[in-house]
Amino acid sequence: MSGTGQDRLLLLVRVAPEVATKARRTRRRFQQRLTENLRDALRTAGCAASVRDRWGRLFVDAGDASAAGVIATVFGAASLSLVEARCPATLDEIVRVGEQVYAERVRGRTFAVRARRSGREAFRTRDVMVQLGAALDRYGDVNLDHPDVTVFVEARDGEALFFSDHVAGAGGLPLGAEGRAVCLFSGGFDSPVAAWLLLKRGVALDYVFCNLGGEAYERSVVSVAKILADRWSHGYRPVLHAIDFTRPLEELRRAVEPRYRQVVLKRLMYRAAEAVARELRATAIVTGESVGQVSSQTLDNLRAIGEATTLPVLRPLIGFDKIEIIARARAIGTAAVSAHVREYCAIEQGRPVTHASPQAAADEESRVNLAVLDEAVAARKPLDLRALTATDLVQPYLFAADIPDGAVVLDCREPQQYEAWRWPGAERWDPVDLAERFPALDKTRRYILYCSLGLHSGYLAEAMQRAGYEAYSFKGGVRGLQAYARGRGIPVTTIQAG
């Protein structure tokens, strides 16, 4: 094809240097993985595009420029450029087309010409730089050190390609090229960043979530994991394994001395992750731990916790501080959601042990009936993260069918309806006031909201969940609540339909 006219866009994708330096057979395997991951990313994003592998370069024929943003999130791609023109790889044609395309671009500005060739072309790269540079020198000034515009020419397979930009890619290794692991995932700042760093190293991840905080907490954690699945896991369908840790936590509190509970809790989580990993034939456990961040992450405690599993434990954040972790979370897109995820792992308010020996931690754990943990792992809920829709992230987590002890009940109806009948102890809130003022409520409490039909309360409960509150709308509105009350012998004086 000669000249600049193109019906579709052509994007040149450069393979990450780590891939390009592998032995030939390994490089071929990695590039094939990268090619498939690119196809999956583009297909998932709805981009009509095709990918061609040309050994060290991949070419994407795309219908529009949105493909560039998708490609930039695929691990193994170092950078990409939009091809602005193509022509036969002869020196005269390169100079003619290069001048035609870039004359106005460099007019009154500084520029440089860079050239690269692959194959046996009848010219040297220096010839391209000198002759095209001389042609463009009539319009601008050459500056090889700090040019305003850099014209790149790449000749291969009998064709010359022109481009002037380099968009940074994700780098690293193609996802899936380095095997499979599971990540202990809590949804805060740390574990998503740890997961991302392993994804960048080509490790396909599934996630193990030990739920200590109920359905609203699960929703928050799943929302964070879905960002990693949708934006950064091209070529793989990660599953989040949600394990209800209510009974293991009860057993822990029954059996373990209070100051050892944090350490033993982490050991139980490691054991849960190992059980899932062995079922999946994953070969390592990934965590978001860093030295000294909390009491369970001193060097001594990390050693005592780590001996609960025989699998390697990978801690990519081990030397990071919190500021670095949050900055990385912002860059990968998880920070905004993680900021609203409540912390549930701090199960004791006293003085936890900070220098547990492996033997002492094992002795405390030996008092725990591990059959309870096995049952929890067996009953886990697997969630295909990429298959989840926006509705899936709301409806299953929004409604409650009971009112647990200690919950704060909020009545969101009109005053006359509240006076006619209300749940015992319910506080009346105007829906508009609650929407504006709920951030002042105690975030450590559990909230059950209700209204006539469940519409206002559902909207408000969702807003509170997004802000990190454990809040639910009672299923069925006030009628459902009154039926629930009757079943518990609570007087109901009238039915309020709305």
C-alpha cells in the first residue's frame, strides 16, 4: 500500500524487552500468549480488530483509535504507535511519502528522523535519516537531542511504516506465561496492588476472599477484584472464591488466647488459600503484606504465619510503605473503590503478640477445630469476575431478610406512617436528609433500612454500601418487615402500603 490513505488504523505493538531476550522457543511461546491476550482484550472491549505476529512486533488492524487504550493494558506490550503512513520500502518512496506526511507537522519546529530496518533492504538506516531529514529541513530545523517532532520510519518485509508517537504499554510478561497462583484478597489498598504486580509478571491469579464482614463487605471486595479482572486480566477469567469466615472466626475466638488471635487468623487464611490453590493446581499464594505495617506483619509474625502453608508465599509489597501502595493503587484504578472498603481483620482491640514464635503460633492454632475451616472452604462461593454485570454487583448484596442483633434500623417513611407502626427502636430518617447526612453515622455499625415499597431504602442502602457502610434494605419493604415482625410475635397495628 502506498501513501497515506487508510480505511482502518494500523497499530504497531512492541514486545516487552524481557520477552524479546528470551531463548527462541520461550520467546515464541510468550509472543503467542501475548497475541492471544491482545485478541481477548480487543474482543472484550468490542473493538473490531485483528492481530498479526511478526516476531518482535505485533500489528493490530483496528476500526478506531480506542484500540490503543485497550492494548496499553495488556501485559507484555512495551509500547505502541499509530502508523500514520505506509509505502513500499524503497528509499525514494520513503523520502517522498515522509515529506508529504510530515512537512506541515515540522513547519517552524525542530525535528529528528529515526529509522530502523529488519531484513535485507537496499539502503541503510542512515540513508533514510539523512535523506528524509534533508527533505524536511526545508520546513523545520533539525535537532537530534530534543526535537519537537520525531519522525520514525520502520522498514520490514518490503514495507516502510511511519509514525511519530510512542504510547507506553503495561510492560512485564504476558499474563499466563508464568503459571498460576491464588491471591489472598481483602479489597483494601494492599492486596489489589500486590495482585497487579504479580499479574504484570505473567502470573494468572484467582482470588481467595475470607469474609469477616457480611454481604456488604463482599460486594465491596468483589467490586475491587472486578477492576483487576476487567482491566488487567486479558486472556484469563479469574474467579474469586468467597469463603464465609463466620464459623472459623467463632471457633478461633473460642479456642485461642486473645493476643494470638490475629496471628492464628492469618494462619487460617493461609490454610484456606492453600486448600483452594491445591484444587486449582496453583503453585503459590500471593498476599499484600509489607514489613511492619500492622502487628501481624512484623518479621517474626510473618515467619510464624508463613509456616501454616507448604506453598511458597509471594509478598510483592514487602518493602513498600503505605504512601507508595496508595499511589500505585491510583495508577491501576483500584484506589477509589478500595478507599471505601472497611477493615475487618483487626479482630482484637487489646495488645496482640508482635513477636510470635512459629511453635507458639502452631500451639495456639492446634486448639482450633480445623474441620470448621474445611467446611467453610468446601462451602465457598466461586464468582466468575469477568462475567459479573453491574446488576450482579448490586442486587445480591442489597437486601436483608432479617434484622440481626445490634443492627441500627432506619425507617425512611413519612412521619404519619412512622407513627402508625414502626419496627421497635427504629429511627425515622427523611430520605433526603439521610442521603446527605449518612457519612456522619458510625461506620462500625450495621444498618437495616426500610420504606413503604423498598425503593427509597434500596437506593439509600446502595449509596451507603458504596461509601463503605454495612447497610441493607429490608426485602419486601414495610409489608415484608411486618410479616417478619409477626413471625417473631411483634405486634403489628396496621399495614402500610405506601
